[in-house]
Amino acid sequence: MRRTAHRFLLSIALASSAGLLACASSEDAKHVTYSLSAKQNYERGLDELKKENYIEAARYFGYVKQKFPFSKYAGLAELALADTEFARGNYQEAVDSYKSFARLHPTHEKVEDGYVAFRVAECFVKEMPEDFFILPPAYEKDQSAVRDALRELDSARDKYPNSPYAKPATAYRREVLRRLIQHEVYVARFYLDRGHPKAAILRIEGALRRYPDSGQEGELMLALGETHLEMGNAARAKQVFERVRKEYGSNLQVKRAELFLDFIKQRFGDDPVDKSPSSG
């Protein structure tokens, strides 16, 4: 089975590589006609970028940088080259270009209004692992890229709290935190399923401390309550589920908490007690 899946993935990779090579060949054959002014060439580049003709766009922007280095359009073209890399999905190259632009033009309006910082953060978001139907779900994979995205989003938010780009970044941040919480719950359940409930509790409590404003606290608290219940700590579990019902839950989370509370009442009564440490 593994060998079959490997061959399938290899065939996809080879087909993709062939397609990319074909695209590169056709793109290299295209030509552009330059204008006499920096403004005209820059605008032609923007037009090509809008049409998703990225090779032509990059040529126009590169020409402006090279031929008109002291024009205001040289800086705009440099930023547009970064935007072109982003649009092409070359996110690491885009990050390098945006950061270079910020170093060279620290007082540029697109640096000072937060555009560059939030664009860098968006690049990291785009690099996060995705689900693929024959591979493990994203929350089971290494989360380094997701944590990097959170770091960049928080950095941009802290530096440019009033930026017009802060609102869409907030939506990205919610998604990043959702991913991280999914992973923490997955790891906690992994520990719990293998008979290590204390490790599961440490994992969940650590996530609650690290991500206090995640919007996913209810999910973490449900996992914490389940873990206490597995350990025989019915009183602590009841406290956690009641807290979910009162403070955190979405409708679905409230229903799940109430199911656990009903189970605790039926199994342990109205005043459950925790398992004594000496019997654990």
C-alpha cells in the first residue's frame, strides 16, 4: 500500500515538473516592448500583473529599477516585484523581497502603513501545511510553519495596530490559532489514548497559557475535562465542563459539555469526588 501511494505521488510530482518546465519554456519565449518613461513601464507592469502575466510584469518592473534608479517609480517597481513573487506563489522569495524593501525604504508609505509587514505575515500563512486526501491531516504534521505565521502576524499587529491591513490579518490569525489548537488537542488525545493522562493535561494547560485569546478555549477545556474524567477526577472534570457551558462554548461545545455532565451525574452522583492520589 505504501509503495503504491509513493508511486502515485511520484507520478504527480513528475507530471507537475513537466508542466512547470513547459510553462517556463513558453514564458521565456515571450517578449515585452518597453516605453520611454518610468511611469509608463511601471503601469505596463501593473497591467501585466493584473492579467497574471507574471514574467512580463517582472520584466517591466526590473527595467524600471535598472533604467530609472532615481525615479520614485524605482521604489514602487521594487515593491511590485515582491508582489509579483507573492502572486506567483513564491512565498519565500516574496518574504526576502519584502524584507529587503523595508530595509532599503524604511520611511516608504507602504512600510509605514504596515502593508509590507502584513504581506510578509501572509506569506508565512500561505506556507502552512494543507490537508491532502492520502496524507495525514494538517494538524498531525509539524507545526513550525504555523507557529512562524503566528509570530509574524503578532509582530505586524504590534508594530502597526492601526494599519488598514490589520483587519484581514485578524482573520488569518484566527485560522492560525485554530490550527495550533487542533494540533494541541490531537497531541493531548494521543497521550491520553496511550495511557499518559498527566502528559495530556500538561499539554492542554500549556496551550491555554500560550494561546489565551485563541477563541478555541472551549475545545481545549473539553479535552481537559475528558482527560480528568479518564484519570478518575470526576469533581475536576465536572468543574471544567460547567465552565465550558458557562464561559466558552459554541452551541456544539455546550451540548458536548452537557453530555459529559449528564454522564458524571449518572455515574458519580451530584457531588462527585476525585480519585485519591494514593490510588492513582
